[in-house]
Amino acid sequence: MATSPHHPPVGARRRRFVLERPLEQPDGFGGMLRRYVAGPVLWGAMSPAGVVDRPAGGRTDTLPAYRVVLRGRVSLDPTMRLAAGPRRFAIRAVSEPDATGRDLVCHVEELARESAS
């Protein structure tokens, strides 16, 4: 059976991700504090997808971008992020490669090193 880039073989999904969901709380000064709470463990395949330039503080940061293929069991949105050990990945887009709902393709950007919150 041939595999397509949208459906990597099960053995290729050996990278362990933790889905982190945002939790916002008032900061007492009229704003909000956002922290991330660990959710379910997901297994997926990750491949490079180039780089993305993001303006930040008067300069342009170049961030690596990746394509992550996960099983389509969970509901994902761009407010969430994926964690793989000390690395964090912001979810920028989520799509289904076909109408079966078997897989989810996440387009993610690696975040600059930050402490796990």
C-alpha cells in the first residue's frame, strides 16, 4: 500500500506532542493573563515547511515552520499550541487532507525559547 504525504505510515508518527490549551484569568488591572494547561498526549509526524518572518519589537524574527500530521480525534484551533519536550509550537492553521476525518494537518511555527508555563 502506497502512502501519501498526507497519510504517513503509523510508524512515522513517533513524535510525542502534548496539546496545551490556553487558560485566561483576569490580572486585577483590567487585563488578562494567559497561561497554558497541558491536555492530552498526541502522536504525530513532523516535517519541515520552511521559515516564516514575523515582525516583533521593531525587528523581524525568522521562525522555523513545520507541518504536523496527527490523528483526527481531537478538536484543534489556533489558540492552542503543541509541546514536544522543551519546544513549543504555535498552531497557525488546521486542515483535513480529505473528507474522511482520519487525519489533521497542523501548520505550526516554532516559538522562541520560553519557560514552560
